[in-house]
Amino acid sequence: MLAQQYDPVWSWLVLLLFWFIFALFFQEFQMWRYLAQIGGFLNYLGQLLNTASSNVLTALDKIKRREVQRAEVESTLRKMVDFAVIEPTSLDPAGIVPKYKHIINNYVSTYEREIGKIVDDGVSVKNMATAVEALRYMNFIYKVIDHYYKLARKYKAYYLVIQLTMLLPLLKELTDTVGEAVNAFIKGVPIGDSAGPQVAYNILSRCSGVKYYHDVKDTVVAECELQGRKLHVIKALGPGSTVGRLDEAVEYVFGQLKSTPKYIVTIDAALRLEGEKTGEVAEGVGVAIGGIGVEKFNIESYATKYGTPLYAFLIKMRQSEALTTMTKEIHDGVIHATKRVEEFVLTHINPGESVLIIGVGNTVGVGQPEAA
């Protein structure tokens, strides 16, 4: 019996048909796969958000006033998690920095006032206000991702889905970090960003004749002496969670205390590159301070006005380390930075001269030494 003759034309036609169908539905398949990944991440983030919310509610229940009911606590939490901050108009850029500062101060005061209706203790108010603020940030991330996820599904926006998928690893690291930050603020323990205030604390511990001024809200200004050098040390008032009003404290030193420091030295946490090690200390010129730039602008303005040189010490860490409980590597960096700041003072400041040292960062879990 003769074997059936093989026809290559039909094979090529089948292969071309297969590739046509594959090309036609490949994007749909990829779209479905990417949407599934984003949907899974949203479910994970929703669970993380619910867990963090439950932890905050549990913490508030333990420290709330007796007359406050659970329903009031839940209502306050929902309101503050959806709280909005509206940026000032920049149509006329002149004077926009004071506008930003005014809105930021209102924002912080509003959060603390609402939490203060539930909690009595001042330290707990600040810690819980910051924990709720972190919860608000996590909720905002969830809403933004969900918004673009639903837009992509609605309009079948393939490239929008690809961009979201590419960002998922970074977003997961960020949201995990914020979730851990909520627990750190609830416990009131120092975080990585507390490195600057911790250095200021250590410097004060090595000084003699420490005198404190509490005329600036949420901020402490200390006056002391280190081997004949006069030091003015500024940090946020701890151990409650706050970053203080450092620019107002600088103005207080120059204006009210009539001091003319030879240097303004800032110490702050700084984001490290992947090739750098956590806890490394770097030096530089300028104002080491993060945020939207209001305090940095004001401190630079005062330094320029009085002709005071700016020097900075940076303690390197990842963003996840800055927002979570302080690690041993960061603590070692704090010890090393303290020694280098002290060496800088003794080397560059002559006996009888003064220097202004600012510990920048969130001072949660970091108070101030007893006045000598």
C-alpha cells in the first residue's frame, strides 16, 4: 500500500493560521495575566490595610478615655484615613513657602486635635496621630492603584496595565514598610528616621550645663557647653512622634537668644544607594532635611542672611529602614555620626565660639537628657 504523500502547503497554512490566532489574542492573554497580578496585589494590600486598621483600633481602645465609645473611635479613624490635604495655589509663586508651612501646621494640628478627643496622654496622641497618618498614606496608595486598575479594565489600556505591573515590586516594598511603620508608631519605639534626633540626644549627653528652652512648638532648643565651645542643639520634642518646627527654632536661636553660631550643622537620615551599606555616614555642605522643602528653604534663608556656613552629616539607610524600627546597623551609624559631629565641633569651633547643631527627623522614642 502506498503511503499518503506529504503536502507541505497545508502545514504552512496551519502554521500561519496558528500564528495569526496567537498574534490576535496574545495581547488579550497578556492583558488578562497582568490584570490578574494587579488584582492579586490589591487583595493583598486590602488585607494589609485591614490588619493595620485593626491594630490601630486595638491600640486606641487600650488607651482611650473611659467616656469614649468604640463607635466614636471608628468614626474618627474613618474620617482621618480619608482626610485630604489641598496644596496652595502656585499661580503667584512669590510667598508660596509660607502658604505651605501654614497648611502643614494646620494639617498636623488637625490630626492631633482629632486623636486628642480620644486619647489623653500627649505622647500617645502624637504617636497615634502619626500611626493614623501612615494608615492614611497606605489607604491612598490602595485607592490610586485601584483607580488605574479599573480604568485599565474599562478601556482595555494595555500599556497602562504594563506600567502598573512593572511597579508592583516597588509598591509592595513600600506598602509593607508603611504597614510595619504603623506598628512602630503604635509601640512608640525609635525608627530609622530617628537617627538625627538620636545624635542630638547623644551630643547633649556629652555636654555640661545643659539648659532647655521650650518656646517653639513641638521643638526643644538646648544650650550647653562642650570643652569650652558653646553649643545650641535643636531637635523635635520627644519621645512622642513629631518632627518639630526646626526652622522656627533656628530663627529663635538667632533672634531671641541673640546667638551668632560659626556653623549650622544638620544631621539626618539619607536614602542609600544599593551599593552602599546601611549605617554609613557621609559629610557634605548644605541643609540635610527632607520633606517638601519648607523648613529647608527657611533655614537656608536664615543662614544666608547671617552668613553662616552650612554643614551636614548623613546616615545612610533604605526607605524601608527609615520608616521601621531602628536596626543595629543604623544605631551603629548613630554612634559613629555622634563621634564625627563631636570631632567637627572640637576641630572647627574654637573655645568661646558657638555652633548650632540640628538633629533632623522623627523623634519617636527619643526624648532629651536631664538638664544639668
